[in-house]
Amino acid sequence: MNSLIRLAFLLTTSIKSTANLIAKITKRSLMLCLCLAGMAGLVFQAHASNNTTSETTVDNETNWSATDWSKVPPVRPMPRPGKFAKPPARAGYASIVDLLADVQPEYFPDPGRGYYSLWDQITGNVRDTRPVSPYPPFALMPTSQFDIDFRYLENPEHEKDIFDPIKRIHFGDDWLLSFGGSFWYRYMHETDSRLNAAGRNNDYHLIRTRVNADLWYRDNVRLFAEFIDARSFGPELAPLGIDRNHTDILNLFADYKVGNINNSPLYMRFGRQELIFGSQRLISTLDWANTRRTFQGIKSFWRNEKWDVDAFWVRPMRTEKGDFDNWDRKRDFFGLWTTYKHDKDHLLDLYFLSLNDNRPANGVFFGGTDTVLSVAPGRTTMLGDSNVHTLGGRVVGDYNRILYEIEGMYQFGQWSNLDVSAFAVATGVGYDFQMPLNPILWLRYDFASGDGNPNDGNVNTFNQLFPFGHYYLGYIDLIGRQNIHDFNAQLTLHPKRWMTFLAQYHRYYLANKRDFLYNAGGVALLGDPTGQSGSHVGDGIDFLVNIHVARHHDVLVGYSKLFSGNFIENQRPGINPDLFYVQYNFRF
């Protein structure tokens, strides 16, 4: 534990000592073409000089000329979220008739044998085990592209793929270059969209393209660049800020290996980067959004078999129409996040986060187009800067068939010279039935405090920071982790190994009926300072089906509805929003 404390101190000190470097980065230096040109120049220069014999250099007993590429990059798997599912343990059914009659196919006596994609089923390609694939068999992928694991390609016996030639291209013994990307299309139909008073609907189309390049020099230096183009077509209401970002940069950073601590590498990352931690309730990439969420700044990270330690100082990026995005100079976000991995099934998160928000009145809320005042949550007249600290922890895991998770978050600080005291709790227990259809059932309760008294000198509304609320609080995105009770259940089924069915039910209440109802982006939608409108927000349902078509292809179909409770009925009579969507995703 003492070594971990010293490590945390070292990471934090490194953050402070190098923070001033980021201020010198200009907007034009983030242009993707220059970065890719620089990558190509370095690679070809190294390749041209590959025949020149040079002495092997040694640094602190490390043989720099002998890189073990099977360990590069040191990727971090996506943290286990709440309400997590598990890969199906049974082979599935060969037909709808077999499903209804509960007849498992006898030609798959081994639980590992079966069809792992729709294309496998169509072509009769029976696999003995789950194929090694860098991507999850699902249309949504919160994991950042720079943490996708292609290291299996170092094994000559790996399953061949059409895109292998652009992956892990070796130039001599010291250089490694990879390319990748993705494309998605989504159709959205929203009824009573965004709880608008006129009850208007919204039909529109979303398209997103991402392309990345990844260059390594041994395991010491990394340059990663990712381009994004996100567009919205035909909306009947004004597009959200998370719907559009034309021809911009999602990630652009350099990693530098500082050294080894307890035989594990310590890296510094400088530049634009996505962040994802823990359950994603507070920090996420927001993959449901057409643009994804990204930051700019500095991060130090250290990993070994038991511990992950990250320290960072960043600023969120602002989407700027017709120009390259720039960071929000009015907000600073820093923190220390530690994960202890007891084993592959149980882990512990401990973290401290701090958000300084000095945006002026009538600023633009990050992640949306709604114009909001820089005010204390739950108050419409209290202008002022904020400095909110979050201290939290989480345990998550599974034991035999029982799944569990509990997370607690407490916030303190200052908002417009008022004291902040707020908290949130997320708890859940699940069960893996290990029976036909591979059902997993979760029962959960989520709470985030609200503020009912604007005159008591305290701010009690929880600040959800940068969450993936869509995953937890309903896919319709009208409920955020602020001033809310959510009693919910989730059922996951796998009729086939390549098919996922998910159903959720939510019952929502305001934590304090004098505070606002906040959406998934933290924007106040409706409020009644008298509390006379009641506290029952409504009941929500979500259904989705994901078809893993083939290694690179997924199709997602979903429907969500919010049945309004007395609070919404009194604020927006006759409004009962729903959402239908179809998404196709391709990755390479």
C-alpha cells in the first residue's frame, strides 16, 4: 500500500509539473493531416535506415532492441459496468420451433461449439470455441479505439481477416504502425421529442465515420490520431450538439514511457484523449452520442496484474461549428482513479475527482445545444463559479451465479459561495440462471440527491459530471443522475450466441419535488418550485435486439417509452414520449 501511495504522489506531481505544456498547444497543431504526415515520415525514415547496423542500447537493465510486441500496446480492457452481462453459456436454438419447445441442438454437445455470428449460421460454420476478436459482438462500444486489442495478430496461427494487412505493420524491429476505423448509420424516430410543449415529433438520420492511425516506437513512444465526421440529416427539431461534428479530431495524443515501477510501465499521455473509468456513471466516452466525448490535457497511468492507477488533468472539448474543436478554457477537470483487481471476477474502484467550472452566464452546456446559466443545480437565480469535488468507491463482481455491484459518491465544495453537499448511490444484484435463453436478471436502485431549499446556504443537487447515463437511466435520455430515484430491473437473453435481447423497466421519482427533472446531459427540463406537481416522473421501458451479423457488422433495433407520471402530466399535459431506432455498425 505504501508503494501505491508513493505512486499516486508521483503521478500527481508529474501532472502538475507538465500541465503548462498543454497551454502551448495551438489549434492548428491538432490538424490530422500534419499528424499523419509526421507519422509517415518517421516510419519511412526508420525503414530506410533499417539496414544500418547500430549498437544495442541499454537503459536501466532493459534491452531496448528487443521489444516484446505481444505486449504492445499495454491496452486497458473496458471496465466492468453495472448491470453487466456474461457471454452465453449455452449453444442456443436452431429454429424458432426449437426455441419454443426448448430443444437444444444435439449436434453441439460441447458448450463451446456453435455459431458465433449470423453469417456463421447461414454458412454452416460451426466453431469449436468463441473466435478471438478485438471487437465486442455488439453495435455500441464505449471502449476507445486506442484500447482495442489486436495483439493476438502476433500469433502466426491467428484466424485470418481481410483487414489484417493494415494492422500491426512492422518496420524493422523498432516500429509498429496500425490503421483502423468504423462507420455507423442510425435512424431515429422520437415522439413528443425532448418533452417539448407542442408535442412535436422528430425523425432524423445520423451518420458517423471514424479513422485512426497508431504508431509505436518500441514500447517507449506512441503517437495516436483519430479523425471523426459526425452528421445529422433531416431533423425536424434543432440538432443536439452531440449529433454533429464535421471533419474534426477525436483523439490526438502522444504517450511517453517514463520508466518501470515494480516491473510495470508508467506512461504519460499528452493531448486530446477520451476518458473512461469504472462504471462510466461519472466519466465516459458516451458512445451513444454521434460525436463521442473527448478531453484535452495530460494523463499518467500505471498498470499491473492487480492495480490500475490513473491521474489526470484535462479540459472538455467544445464542438465548434465550421472550425476545429477547442478545449473549454473555463473548465478544469482533474482526478485520481485507482482500481484493485482481486481476480478476474471481483474489483474495487476508489477515486477522487474535481471539476472547476467558471463558465459565464448564458454559456453553452457541454454535450448539448441547450443554453443554460452558470447556476447552482436546482436554482434559477444563483449565478456563480463552482468547484465541486467527488469522492467515491465501487465494488463489483460475481460469485457463482450471483452478480453484484454497489457504488457510492459524495460531493463537496463551493458553488457561488454556497457549500456543496450532495451524494449518489447505485446498487444492484443479479442472477445468472444458466438455463435456456441464457437469462440474466438484475434488480437495481439508483439515487442522486436534489435540492429543495434555495435559502439554506447549501447546494444539495448531485452533479453527474460526464456520464454514460443512457446505459443506466433509460435509452430515451430524458432522465439524468441528478435529483432522482430510479427503481429498475433488467433482463438479458441470448436466444443465439449472435443475438442479444435486452429489456429494462424503470420507475422514476424526483428525489426532491421542488428541484428540477434533469435529462441525460444534466440540463434542467422541468421544475416546480412549489412542489405541487408531485414527484412521480413516470415509468420507462426499453427493449433492444442486437444481431451480430459477422465479425465486422452489427445491427441494433430498439424501442423505448416513458409513461408520464403526475409530475410530467402537470407540467406537460398529454406528453408521453417514445423512441424507435435502427442502427447499423461496421468496424475494421
